[in-house]
Amino acid sequence: MSETAPSSQVVPELETERLRLRGHRAEDHAALAAIWADPVVVRHIGGKPSTSQEAWMRLLRYHGLWCVLGYGYWAIEEKASGRCIGDIGYADFKREIVPALDGMPELGWVLASDVHGRGYASEALAAVLAWGQAHLGEHRAVCIIEPDNLASLRLAEKAGFRLWQDTTYHGVPVQLLIR
């Protein structure tokens, strides 16, 4: 991966059979605010529902990732409905975690609770990993998942991630999975 990222970056659009992964738009705010405020969704992601303002700041941060790093998060749009149903992508959040994640992009995902169990996360993750292989080259990526988030652990393992280390982040036990 390059040390110098482009100063501006257009988010590439990825398509799967049922999903469109695209750059976030201002009109995604309401959907993202609802997703990130849902206790079912955030149960294993810090446990605290986000405010509408926090969801807006997250949407803005997603654009910043692409501009600064040349990779980032996509909005997950369900093709059949045109609805924004979640986020997925690569990031470098410079987390203060041991062991350090330096040089390893972090993969994360979140989907609206009403679409859980439909295989959308698996479909989206496969597309993102294929994009990463093509555009980031050979690289190691990491996921940070709470041990009781069994659905995300299964998804990560299915995508080729393996347990690297048990640790804590902000006092919460997490597992680092690497691919």
C-alpha cells in the first residue's frame, strides 16, 4: 500500500446480485441515523446508540477516509428497494489498541437489523474484499469483533479471517481477526 494517498478520491461503485455499494450521500443520513440508533445494531459495537448528529459525523468521516487514504466505507444499498441498509469498508482509525494495527486496514460492517440473516453482509464483504485485493494489492486486514457477536465472527471466518489475538478496546473484550 502506498504511503501517499490521493488528496481526493471518488468512491468506486461495486455491484453484487442484490446490492450496490456506493459512496454515501447526504440523503443517507436518515437511514444511517436509524441504523446507528437501533440498540440491536449497536449491541456489539460499543453498546451505545448514536445520536442523529453522531450518525451525520460518521457519514462525513466516511468521505474523509477516501480522500485521505484512498479507501474507505461504502453505503450498502439494496437494489430492489433503493434503500440504504448499512455501511461496509476499510478504515485506519489509528486506534489506541494493543497490539497496534499499524499498516493493516481495518474492515467493518453494519446493517439495519431488519435485513439481518439475509446474506447481505456476506455478499457485500465478498465484493469489498475483491476490491481490496485488486486495489490495495497483497495486504493484511484486521477485524475487531466482540466475542459474543457470533454472527460477525461467523461472517469474518467465512471470509477467511482467523483469530489473531484476544484483547480489550476501551475496557471491552474484543477479538482481533486477521486475513
